[in-house]
Amino acid sequence: MRRLSPLLALALLLGACSSEESEPGTDRPSSTPAILIDTETPEPDPTTPVAGDLRLGVSLPGGSEGEYLLHAPPAVERGRPLPLVLVFHGSPGSPEEMVRLTRFDALADTEDFLVVYPDYINDVEDISALIDHVAEVWPVDERRIYATGFSRGGTTTYAVAEQLADRIAAFAPVAGVDFGEFAPGRPTSLIAFQGGRDQLADAFPDVNRAWARGSGCGDAVLSDVDLGGRPATRSVASCADGASHVIYRIERLGHVWPRGATALIWEFFQAHPLVRS
């Protein structure tokens, strides 16, 4: 089976990310107040979880410092554990751009989950440390931690799917590819969005086959659907240990975050809490 070399895949991703664009959406803005979005200096961790937006810092393995945006819905102030969604940006890219592209914050306010947008935190060990840090301060439901990302952030999503499937329940790469052969530690649920006009379109079939093989998936069932006003093909396969593999291929879509993807990702996440082995 032909696979992309890491250098070729990285070159494709960098070229693709330079043309990132948002598609118009119908989601309303977040209803929670913006406490702070300061791109220069992170705020100290709050002593009590409070609804809103914060740019925060985290100490990473090896002594480096990282930053991330966190959006907390009003439900955070009730104290019960909430799902956590990690959203990885492309390269070039920023957490603020992913807030705009995905519109996860508004959905989080109505569906009661935390959203974390890491700022160039792409190493798997660093991501695990970030999850630990967030859970120390915020009420995180450890069975409902999820990861999604766009472009280079989609590649990060595949990486954490391979190495952190014991603590992250499900994954949603958008317009992303993985490097090399997929070798999961366990069958893992994943939903992917892929455009037929994406610069990475030729690589998607190999990525999908590798994922299906690694998660022990059966034959996929195909159906024609509408996604954000565009015709799409949805592929659904059942995999080992109750995992699922879902692919939306949108032929007339380029390298963008599709309209309608955010709601489908959250619906998929809700259906796939972490199953302890």
C-alpha cells in the first residue's frame, strides 16, 4: 500500500494550510461573557471555575511553557464534571482562528462541555500534560475527553488517536492526514471530514484504509447525504470493541472546515464515551 512519507505529507499540509478559509455558518455567537482573550500574556488559573473565555498557561514536560484558550459554558459553575473537547489548529494557524472556524463555543454553551484550543501544543506527551493540567482546575469528565483538529491539527488528532486512546474517547480529524502506518493501541472511534478538492485528497484513501485495518473495522455502509448544503458521501463502519469509523467525503469541498461539521462531530462524540479496557 502506498503511503505518504513524513516530509511529503508535511509539505502538503503546509501548502494546504496557507489557503485555510472559513465557510459561513448559522451558529449564533457564544452567550457566555469573554473574561479574557489576550494573545500576549496568559492569565493565572482561576481559583474557582467560572464561565467564559481565558488564555491560560501550562508547564510542559522538559521545562517549556505552553498556552491555550479555554471556553467554559455556564454549566461549569454548577460543579459537575463536563466533557472536554480539544481543538487543534493548523500551521500556520491560531486558537483564535479555530474559535471562529468551528464555532464550538456556542455549541458548548447549549450542550455543556469545555473547549480547549491548544496554541502550537502538538507533541503527544505535551498534550497529555495539558489534559492533566486542565483537569486539576476544571471539572472534567475523564470518560468524555475528545480531540479534533483541522489540517495540521488533523494530523495531531491522528497522532493522539494512536498514543492516547486510553484516555481520549473519540477523534475527529478534518482535512488532515496521518504519517506512516496507523498502529493504535486499541480500536478507536473516529469521524473524518475530507474534501474532494482538497490538496490532500489523493492521500485520504490510504489514510482511511490504514485506520480501518488498525481498528478492526468491517465493511462500510455508504449513503448519500447533504452536509452544509453540499452533497456528500457518508461511510459508516463498525469496528472491534464497539468502535466506529465514519467518513464524510464532500466532492466539491476544498481545504476548509465544512459547514455542519461541528454539530456532527459533537453528536459523534456524545455517542462514544471512553470504554475502559
